[in-house]
Amino acid sequence: MTYSAGIIGTGGIAGMGILGMHDPDDIGQRKIKASHAGGFDAASGIELVAIADVNEDKLEQFGDAWDIPENQRYVGHEAMLEAESLDVVSVCTPSYLHHRHVIDAAQSAADPSLIWCEKPIASEVSAAQEMVDVCAATDTELLVNHSFRFTDKLQRLHKLIHEEELLGEVRSVSSQFRMELLRNSTHLLDTLVYLLDARAKTVAGHITGENEAVDSLEADQDVDDAGGGGFVVMDDDTFVTVDCTIPRAESSMTLQFIGSEGKLYMNNDDGEWRYWALEDGEHVEQPLPGIEGAWTWEDDYQRAFANAASHIVDVLAGDAENGSPGSEAARSLEIIIAFYLSHHTGGQIDIPLARPLRDVCVTSW
């Protein structure tokens, strides 16, 4: 069986490239493999058959690059969702539109079994929860593209930490990544949520107000998204520090885990993972069992989209459970919202957020 897929939003992450990640000469001109369309193209058992966008020029560029028939290129997502019967709908629009587009797709005549939504899930926690609830009510899987979850090494590391208790009880995590919190650092925060398999309990934050997207992406200067960080106490009492204030050119995604049975250092930008087992009160460096080398953007990230699309096929076939559900994506979002709330109130924020705070919106691109 071959599953049919459609994409809402034909910009960068859909398949045409992103500034800062891809060759500027290729962006908008040729298809990029590290993308939703690239994932569909690489995976067996699924085919991209339809696309939608409100920008007709982008729609035509994308359709030509990815060989989409002209009669299956739709101006506006409503037209595609009304005309097509789809197994999968990818939502690749700006984050502030995710809420509307996911709900429209879940309730549409297209009747998708799964929605593959770009990260971050939404701009406010209440919107994310509504997306989760509507998808549950319509029997639609909501899978959020926190792409690190679809890399082999991170999946293996998750098993080592939780099934083989590589670190014992995790006590503390320190982490660093680039600004901005929603546009970039949601990757880091979801990695924390995933590897700790926990939810934030208490958050204290600081927001710098700085962003790089205005210059690099010619983005709207009035959005809230910016550098920031703080500390997070998880519901298993792990203490986490987060620094996402760093400019892209100077940043490395680094995480250091300290546990009762060992410690782990991960530097994803420089391709260095190191592990030490705690033996008789001393940390002894050892290879990570079942992991060859370190995670890298050039290798593991490039393959993440094909892995995600293959995972989608397995979920649709009933051979796998959703590995990146909307309910978990909301956990990283609520940390980001809490950073902003803490900064502006001068106090610590408890999670789950109270109802008025769940409606606080942090705008991004």
C-alpha cells in the first residue's frame, strides 16, 4: 500500500531550503532533501501528491521542483483539504498558523489519519492543547517534527538512559544552544523532554530580547521570539539549566547529564559525545554501548526527515506508536512560555500553567 500525502505551506522546511542551513543559491530554487518533501521522497510506502500555499509564486516553484501535477497545486489549504483524500497532511507554515491549519486538516473532508506538524507545535499552550484534543476527537495522529527524535543515535541513547539505566538517576543537566527560543531552541528543549522523559514542574527565566532572524531572514521585527534561558526543575526533580542566548555563529548545541551512575557530554555541533561510568567513586570514560561516533548535523540531521517519513508509514500501518506526539511537544512549548512569564513577572512559574497563562502567546516566524 502507498499512502498519499499533502503539504500545507511550500516554504523552506517543506522542501525549498532555509537560510542559515542550506546554500543560499539553492534556497527557493531547487529541492532540499532535509525537508518534509524530501522525507516523503526518500521513504518507501508514501507519496507526496498535493500541495497548498497562499503564495502562488512559491506554489509554482515548489510544484515544479518536486514534480507535483498542476491540478494538484492548490491556492489556499482549504481548497486542497476539500478536493483531496489524504492519509497524511504536513503543516509547514509559520508557527502562528500551526493551530489553525492542524485543526482545519483534522476536521476536513481530506480525513487524514496523521498530521505531521512542524515545530514548535504552536505559539501558546492553550492552542497546543486544543490541537491535541481535536486530533484525538477526530482519531488523527498528531506527530510534531522535533526532528532529533527521528535520529538513530538519539533513539538509542533514550533506550540506554531509560531501559538500561546508563546514568542511573539523572540529577542535573546543563545545556546551551543558539537563540531564538521558539525558532531554534525548541529543538534543545524537546531533546531534554525526550531524554529525561519528564515534564517541567517549576521554571525561572530570562529573555534577552535579541534575535538574529530580522537580519538573516528579513523577518518581522515586531515578534516576541528572542534569546533566553533559565532553570527548570522537572517533575522527577532533575535540575536543568538552559542557555539559549548565543548567536548562531558562536553556538554549539551542548548538553551535560550528571547521574547517580555516570555522566554524559553531548556536543552536537562539533560531533563529540563522551560517557563516563561512575565506578567506586571515580568517573571512568567508556564507549557508549551501541552508538558509533557522535550525532552530527551533516549526517544524522540530514537523515532525520527520511526516518520520520518511514516512521509515519509504520504508524499508519499499526507497526509503531507515535514517537513525537503533540502532547509531548506541548511540554517544550510550556517551558518557553514559562521563561517569558518568569522574565516579565520577576518570579518563578509553576507548571502546568493556570488557565489565563495558557493563553499567553509568544509570536515567532
